[in-house]
Amino acid sequence: MRRVPVGFPIRQCSRAQCGRRNLYSKLCIRFNSSVGEAASKPLLKNSAKSPGQILRPPAHTAPGKFAKNETTKLEEVLIYHAGTGKIAFIGMMRITTLLIFSVSCLVVAPAFYYSGDFPWYIAPAIVIGGSLPMLFVLYTTAPFVNLIYLTLPHAARQTRQRTQFYIKDVPRNAILNIETMKLNFYFRKTQVALSDLMPGRSAFRPMNFINTNPTPQPWWKGNNAYFYAPVKTRLSSKPTSKYFPEVWEGVFAKIKQNTTRGGS
């Protein structure tokens, strides 16, 4: 009889298993090497930084200064500010007197009129007495100026250097936007030319310059031609990138010069 070799199939199985193991080990080594290289790159970059720099918050950089030839976006600059406290105080006084007048007309006067225990002239006297504080406050605070803006012409908006050159020597044809307060506490802007302003005084209310060429408006809108803005305020020593208090001193000096030029 012919003997069948018993170890041959066992040898084939061992060779197949060895081949599979070798192939699997090669694939695993290749995969691990590629993953290791990709993961090691950011680790090398991050390892260069110290742990203190990684946990440190981002630093806030200061805004850069304007270059001489940089274009500015300012159409007007603020040259006078009366102060937030003064503006709020005058506004509260106006609102208080308006409330007193309203209560006198709508509550107190009708109560006295329909009671029948008082003479007929008591109700009109209450209405008149309630209107006196309102009229006094509105009249005396009408010239009070909140803000003054200097309008920049198109040529002065080209560069920062031209803007600074323009505000250093403001011409007489410059346009000013003067902001005052309306009857209902809202702001009102009056556009005037520097050449139309002249110094003025009043014995009954604060006032230091007048608009000699006011724009005609309807009677119900009012026509504010009298203004009061002192040369220096508390905010005159706090200039910012959009607030130039030193310009108002030169503008007010030119308003005083308009008297001599107008008289000549």
C-alpha cells in the first residue's frame, strides 16, 4: 500500500496561517506608521509652546493710529459738549414743569370749578399759576446748547492730515450744527454758518451769541436764534478721537470778530 503523508496538510495550514499573519502584520505596521506620522505633526508644533502660553487669554491689541494719508469717514466732529449732567438736569426741569401744568389744568382746576364752594376766578388762577413755572423754565433754558458739531467739507475728509489742518484754522464759511432742546425734551439741530453768528446778551436769560440769518420755519416748529454755550466746560480738557474741545475756543473767538467785521 501507498502511505499518505500526514504532515503535508498540516504544513499547508501552517504556511497559510503564517502568510495571513505576515500580511496582517504588514498592514497594521503600515497603518500605524501613517497614523503616527499624522498625529505627531501637531504634537510637535504644540510642544514648542509652553503650557503658560497655551492657557494665556488672547491679548487685546491697541487700535492703530491714523496714518497721514489714511482716508477718514468723519462727516462732522464734535467741538462742544455741555455735559451729560447739565443736559439731564435741564431736561428734568422741563418735564417737571410740564407735569405741574398738566395736573393744574386737568385735575386741580376742574375740581375747584365744579365744587361750588369757591369763587369762579379760583380755577383760572390755578391754571395761570401752574403755567408760570413752565413758561419761565422754557424761556430761560431755550438758548441752552447741548452739543455743537463742525461739518467737514469733502476736501477735509480725504486724509487725517487734511482734517487736522482744517480744524486748526476754521474758515468763516464753515457750517455748524447746534443742538438745543425742544419743548418736549427732544433734541433740535440748527444748521448755521459761522459768518452768521454774532455775540449777544440778554438781561433775562443766559445768552452769548445770536444767529443773524435764521432759516424761516413754521411758527409751530419754533425759530431758535439765541444760543448760550460758554467757552470752557468741564469736558474741555478731555479730547477724544471724535471730540476736539480746543476747536470751540477758536470758533468762539471768530464769532467775536464778526462784530467788528459786521460794524465795519
